[in-house]
Amino acid sequence: HALKVSKTCGLDAAANCGILPVDTVFALDQSGSIGAANFAKLKAYVAARITRIPFSSATGPRVAILGFHTTVAVHCDMRSDKVSLLACIDQMPYPAGWTNTPEAIKQSGAELARAGCDGVARICLIELVTDGEPNLGPTNALNPTQLETLSLQHATTEKGKGTIINAVGVGTSTGLTSGFLGSVASTPAGSHSARIDDYDNLEIHAMKVSTTCGLNAQVDCDALPVDTVFVVDQSGSIGATNFVKLKEYVAARIKAMPFSSGSGPRAAVIGFHTTVEVYCQISSDSSSLLNCVNQMPYPEGWTNTPEAIQAAGAELARAGCDPLQRICVIEVITDGRPNLGPTNALNPDQLQAQSLEYGSSEKAKGYRINAVGVGGDKGLSPRFLEGLASAPTARHWARIDDYDNLELHAKKVSKTCGLDAVVDCGVLPVDIVFVVDQSGSIGAANFAKLKAYLLKRIALISFSSASGPRVAVLGFAFSVNLYCDMRFDKASLLTCIDQIPYTEGGTNTPEAIKQAGAELTRAGCDPAARICLIELITDGEPDLGATPSKDQLRTLSVQYATAEKAKGHLVNSVGVGNSAGLTLAFLEELASTPVASHSARIDNYDNLDNYAQKVSRSCGLDGGPAPTTLDCSGIG
């Protein structure tokens, strides 16, 4: 901020990107591991970034583009001519080869120096975009680890000159670690490094970072200029009770939006049944929006999806949502396929086709569509939701079978500033405390299976950084022990779990729940910013011998679980084995609502592996039982 406002002689608190004297060198990976199709997406990303830069003159923003594989080449020298830059990018070749990251960083710095960027009169920026660790092949004198060290040395040299480095990792290579990207990046690393797992998500990344004049690799939601129109189904098939839950979902989404000003996030709400109505026009006033949602009626009627999509686009246009300046999102929330009744000129199939046509029209304007299906209506097919959704469709449509799960969905998608309908587990800010029963009734052989379950869960978590998922592990018998405090280091967690002893003894469930909550608090898990989860895994009812009694311990366990849930913590309760004393009713009393999604009974320890895979698909948040049959609806 100091750099930016200093360019206005300190007279303004913000600087227009068009006059900001920033020189950016894009250092673009051209290595063989990317592939031609993904390299085209990398070029499209840089083109999108340049399209959004308001070039004015040589005293304003300028850009250069460098490509690297086995060797390094400057493809576009520093300039402020948008047309020339776009033509230059279009002509960039894809030579494949190895990954010469250290030389790319060094040559980027050289191009900044050649162009006269001194870090005093101008802001000097290198944006490194790469898909893997540095690697020059088996015959090179330096191995990947040594090349990584050299990359960090060159990055440190450039940062020492006052140059900002943004490090962006693309793809799913395990060799390219968040630790490496964070070390290459300027401080704070959380603002200057990013991991984009899917090349198709580069488009939205371009939109986000352009709002910071390209100076950051990450953007806080409160500064993101995103307009969201919630399009809420009011049809008769929903029912009054479920419609209340739909309104609560929209309210939860709005409460999670960090409204700051008219230049930040804004929201509108449209309802649709037989007709369509704009209930809340685009606004950044949280109180006004919440009051508006609370007063939304439930008129019932049919399902006029095509007209609702068209009206949402019209509201974005009316509010001045320009996709070059703001991110424009339509979120359709519906329980069934389009249907205007037997007397309408268009049947459901025709209305569905019209919905897709109108959706395509809005997407062609640069608007994004998230399609969320709610409830169990088989007529609402995944294929229809996917057809409505923006690309990549896997991130922009979701099916929520139970209305009670909308609350959790709201928490998850709010972590993406509402831009996605689903969330990559690797970036989801979730803290999990595993609470593992070590009592004598389990037996050594079964306790080994419990540990194997934990190891499987950890192996399936895509840890990224302290802002993503973190895990702690606590064990309990007569007493309670914290074996692994909250962390995001997979190797450390696996080692820690492997060393957990089997103590035998009683079953101090209430104290275990209480201590799990204490660990979440100690680790700074704020439910407003992160998802805080306790997963209790036990084989029997609470039992500490004669006193307190089992009934007293059960009551105390429920009291402590209720206290944690009141803090905003989620509780998943998993019963293992066939003890008659451990009832499903007790597990459900402990669990968060809806209890069907947060409690499970696993009769056979050998089924824990199956359960681990099922739960991991929801980022560990859905603790309901693994299905015994498969729902094949929607499979093409």
C-alpha cells in the first residue's frame, strides 16, 4: 500500500492501476510436463491479465514476457502497448523441455534492470508461473534439490533489490511444494504465492489478481469486486419448511460476505416460481440485504428457470457489472427441473433447453454461473446443472441432497469468496481434531486398524499451507492425551500417529470432547474464518468404572458436545464395533445437524478403510455412513 500511494505523492489513499508505475515480467513455464493444451491455457491466462491492465503511457504500467524450459528467452521485451503484447503472447511457442527456474528468475531481474525499473521510482514485479520443481534432467550437474536452492538464492537477490516476486504454482505436481513457492515469493508469502490446481481456474485467478493491479498473487474477499445474484427457487415442490432453509442459506452466504464498500463485494436476490421477481437489488449493505431476504415470501407455483437466469443477467447489467472490471456471478439454487405446468406452450424438456440457451448467453457476456441443486428430485439431473454451470463445470455445480446440509455448503463456498460451487479440499481452511478411543474394550488388533484409518485419512488430505487444512490427534482412555498438536505437515502427522500407544483403560468421552475443543481454540480456529471440526471415534459408551455412572458420563458428554457446537464447532461422531452400549441415538446426540451427515456406525473395523475414502471426498466434513449401494443417477 505504501508503494502504491507514494506514487500519488501521498495525496490519495488508493492508486488507479492505469497510472501506477509498475513493471511486470511474466516468467512462464514452457516445460514438457505441462503439455500443449495446458500451455495454451497458460498463454490465455497471461493474455487475460494483459487485457485487464489499463495501459496509459510509458510512465504507467508496462509488461514483459519471458519463457523458460531447458533455456530461457525473453519473448516480449518491456512495453506498454497492449495490442503488441497480445500479438507477442499469441506467437509464443511451446518448445517443451526441462524446467530452468533459477535462470528464469535471474533473467527476469535482468529484464527489469534493462528496462530501467529501479524499485524506487517504479514498482518492479516478477510473476513466476510454473507447474513443477526446477529440473534440468539426469545429466545436468545440479539435481532438482540443488536447482531449488539456486532458485531461492536468485529470488533472494532480486527481492534484495526491492523487486516483488509473486510465485504461482499450476497443476497437481507433488514435486512443486507450497513451501518452495512461499520461499520464492515476497513477504507476506500468503499474499504473494498461490497454488492453482486446475489450469481451467487460471481465468478466475486472472480476474482476482487484476483487482490488485497485479501486485498480489492472492486477494482478500473484502477487496474483491464481485457481484453475486442469488437466484432462489420458490416453487411448490420445495415446501414451506425447506424454503425457510433456502432463505437461511442465502442469509448465511450474505453474512459471510465481508462487505466493505461499493467497490468490493455486492449481492442481489431474485426469487422465481411461475413468475420471477427481483426482491433485493445489488447492494453492499449487509443489514438491508438480510432484512430483504427475511421478508421474501413463499408463493409456491411452478419453476420458471429460464426467465430467472435471464432476469439475473439483467440485474447484473443494470448494476453496471462489467466483467473487465468486476467479477459477475449468477448462483442458481433450485430443487427441480424447469416446469411451467401442463398448459404451458413449452414442456419441461423445452424449458430445460431454453434455460441452457439463456445460461450460455449470460456466460458469453463474461458472467459466471454456479448451479446448485437441492433435494432429492431425480428429475433435476446433474447433466442439466453441469450444462448451466461455467467452466470448469466440476467447480461450478453442486448437488446438496439434504436441505440441512446447506449450512455447511454456505461455509465451504464462502471460503472461495462465493466464486465456486465446490471447494478444493487442499485450500479449504478446515481444522480437524481426531479424538481416538484407546480403551481396553477395543483390543490391540483393532486399535491398529483405528490407527490405519487415521493414517489413511491423513494420506488423503491435500495439505498446502497453514491457511489450508490442519489436523491434530488426541487419544483417550481413563485420561486424555494430545499426541499431535494442530499442524499441516503430512509427514510429521503420519509419524506422530504411527507412534500413538495403545493404553487400554476406561472411556473418558466427555473429557475427550472438552479437550478437543480446547485444542481448536488453542490453535486459533475461529469459526468465522475457518471450519472447526471434532471427529470422535469410539467403540463404546463412556465408562470410568463405578463413579461417575455411565448415565452421568453420557449426559456430560452431550453437554460438552453441545457447548462445542454452540461455539460454531462441527462434531462428527463415529461408532466402531458392535457394542450394544454404544447406541446410534447417543452418537446422534453428540453430532452436529443434520445428524445423518455427522454420525455413523461402522460395525466392522475392516470397513474403516471404505469409510475413510467416503469421508475424504467431502474434505472430511461429512461424517455420515458410507453407502452400501451406489446412486448411479447422473452418470453419463
